[in-house]
Amino acid sequence: MNAETVVTILCGLAILVGVAGTVIPVVPGSILIGLGLLAWAIWGGAGTTGWVVFGVGLAFVLAGMAASAVLTGRKLKQHSIPGRSVMAGLVFGVVGMFIIPVVGLFIGFAAGLLLSELHRTRVFGSAVASSWAALKATGLGMIVEFGLACLAGSTWVIGLWISAAA
């Protein structure tokens, strides 16, 4: 097994973990995909194909990150949900991850968001409505980023095939 094969395997694993990271907030996501594509372009031995794959894949990665931020931010702003409520959700999510394996992150995020919104609005119904809106906005952003991360990963796979055929 030569060095280029090892680099290709490690880059593939980084891209796979990066795709998973777009829906599992604790795992690095799109940035890891971009770094994997860059490493493959530099050390993967694909030459020009590697750089084309890097450029196209990076465009997908950046579009996913931007779309996620814009869609989520716009929806949160529409519903007047402050950043501290989302931050409380993240903190509770990390704590929940250690208390309840697998689903604790999501349960903790939702609980932290609801508690923060309840503290802010002082009305349970309003807190539930704004928390639900924030959860939907976050989910939409994750879905869009995941889709574009999958396209970046697919670009790498196609580049790998082209490079192997050449």
C-alpha cells in the first residue's frame, strides 16, 4: 500500500465523518470535508483532477455552510428568538449527550431551548411555539447543509473514479 492510497483512505474517512458531522453537532462537519478534499488534492496523487474535485467540492461545502447559516438565522430572526436561547440549547445538548447516550444531544438541545424561551417569555405556550420554530429552523439548516455535504462527498467519489481510470 503506497502513500497515495493511505491518503485517499484517510481523506475518504474524513469526508464520511464530515458528512455525519453536519447532522451530529459535536462531530466536525463541513470544515472537515473541505480539509479532506484539500488533503486529497495535495497528497492524493490525482493531479489536476484532485484540484478540480477540491474546487467543486469546496463550492458545495461553502454553499452548505452559508445556506445553513442564512436559513437558520433568518427563521430565528423572524420569530425573534435570541442567540442566548440557542446557546442555552447547545449547552443543554452537550450535557444531555453525556447523560442520555445517543439521543441526549437532541433532547438536551430541545429542553435547553424551551427553558430559555420560557425564562424569556414567561408564557409556556409562547415558549413552546418559539422553541418549535427554532427547532424547525435548525433542522432545515442541517438538512440543507447535509445535502450539500453529500454532494461534496459524491464529487470526491466521482473524482476518485476518474483518477483511478486515468
